Amino acid sequence: MRLPNPEFKVLLFGPELPAEGRRALAHFEDGVLVVHRRGHWYTVPAQDLDLKTGGFDGRQWLVTWESPLGSYTAILQGDSSMHMFVDQAPEDLATRLHLARDKHRRIGNHFRAAMFAAVIVLFLPLFFLAWFWLNQDRFSEWAVDKISVQQEIQLGELAFGQMRARLDLLPEDALADEVVERIGVRVTAGSVYSYRFHVARDPSVNAYALPGGRVVVNTGLLLAADSADEVAGVLAHEASHVERRHALRNLIHGLGLRAVVAVALGDYAGGIWSDMAHHLAGLSYSRDQEREADLEALRLLRRVGLPAEGMAHFFERMAQQEGPRVDLLSSHPASDERLRALRTAMAQGGAYLRQSLDVDLKAVKASLDEEPATGS
């Protein structure tokens, strides 16, 4: 007597069964599929079975057949049921099942590939933004290196044009403007930049430089200075930020990806730069940048034979000043560590031939009450 084939599990659906189906057992016997559950038996010749596969990888196998009551479907449950089905089914049926599964698997692979491509397309911008954020300093440095001096001057002129309407500039023939221009030209002699110096009627103690060499000095700073050497020291420090391209670096870093793309495309007049003056106004220099600017300013002053003590004295005096915070120090932090390092660098530089400026700063200060502002 031949023992019956081992039974495998199926989930059975049919006309008289609930919508969620019923678990049943099945096996092949002489080319006939036998399915039974709780006294109900279904026998179907192998040639009457229709095979389908489901799931992304084709591992869900469905066996369907027609009966006088309607259509039945048996879903094979688990890998062991699938293996037993193949082992017991007639060769033709097993072959058809393998072909159906392979076809479905190929369709599934194509679908997964399409889904993967869609995910890449959807999330690639996010991945790129994250990658850019992690490498922002490197991209910013690359962009700065790609900008020529002439292009930097172009950006500085654009920024100055944006802020000029808000500046209450003294006329170019005003004594203060002439003196600041004369001091600035002396300090920056030999630079690759063509510096332009301006005096703005503003009581705040401040001065700032734009990329490319535009430098603005507030009347409040001139009134706070004790000597022309102090003014020269401040101008040397501001020019040093230009020479080291600190303002340009901070601008590119602040604008981020948009600025990098604009530089890569050679766009130095587009909308990305439309609010450049606002970005520059909100920037401050890092401790490393201030340290670099201090050393560069000492080099500039030494080169043109001007005393460096004026710069150190002015920053130290402003840092010790009581009352409202000096605006100049908000963008040029004057920490004790920085001021000590400045003094140390001055001492290590040794003596050099120097001559103070022949400027009557008292007359300059007195003229500030007499000169009308143009607002231009």
C-alpha cells in the first residue's frame, strides 16, 4: 500500500467560504490536487488548475480552479508548502509554476528598479543639500578662489550701490573725506585693489570695508580717535580684511549654495546678489580672521612706515570704554586674547623706520560740525 503524499498548508477562498478565507491542507494524489478542511473535500485534476504568482519577488503562489459553485483559490502558505507542491505536482504543472514565478519575478525586479529610481529622483536634492551642508566650507573656498579680483570689485561696487542711498555721505571735497582718503591711500599703497574711501555722517563708532576695496568710515569713529595714527590703524585693519578676502568669504558662506551656483555659472549681476548689502551688514569676523587681519595690518603699516601703536591703542581703548557697546567691536570682536596677541606680534616685529602722519585731526573734527551732508 502506497502512503499518501505529505500535506501542505493552503489558505482557501471560495463561494461558501468567508471573505478572509479558511486554512486547509492539501496534497497531490495520482495527478489530482486534494484539498480538505473539516470534512469538506475538493479534488481537482492537475490539468484544470490555473497558476498565478504574487508579491514583489513572485514567492506568493496561488492555485485557482473552477467548480459548479464558482471559482476557488488556494494560496500556498510558507516555503515548505511551495516546495512540497512542486515535488508532488505533475511535471507539466511544476514547470508552468516555475515559468509563472520567473516572469513575475522579472516584473517585480523592474518595478523595484523603477521605484528605486523614483526615490533617487525625489530625494536626490535632499541628499545633495545634506552633502553641500557637510562640505559648505570647502565649496565656499572653491567659489572664492574662482572669483577674480575684478569680479570681486564688481560685487563690491554692486553692494555699495545697494547701500549708498542709506548712507549720509560727506562731499568728496569735505576736509574729513579728503583726509581719510589721503590716509587710506598711504596705508594701501602697492595693493592690487583700487581702494575708495568715504566718510558717512553717523555718530556710531564704526568703519567697514566691502569686497573689492570700498571703505566707509563713520564720523563717530573720527570723533572718537585720538590721533591720525589711530585712524590709519583702523583703515589698515579694514583694508587687511579686503586683502585677505574675509568679507568675500563670509558673503559666499552666508549666501550658501546659491552663491556657489552663481559663481560656477559666472553670474555676478543676477538676483542672488540683489540683497548683498543686507548680508554684508549682518556679518562679523571670526577670531581667526581677526588674527589674520591684525597681522596683515601690521605688515601694511610697516610697509608704508606708519606706527602700529595707533591701531592697538584704538582697539584697546574702545574695548575698555564704558557705556553703549562700540559698533566697530560687534563686527571686530576685541577680546583680551586678541589684543595681547596683537601686542606680542608688534614686539616680535622689531623696530622699523616710521613717521606719523602730518594730519591735524582736531581740525578734521571741528569741520564735521560745519560740513553739510549730501545724502548721496
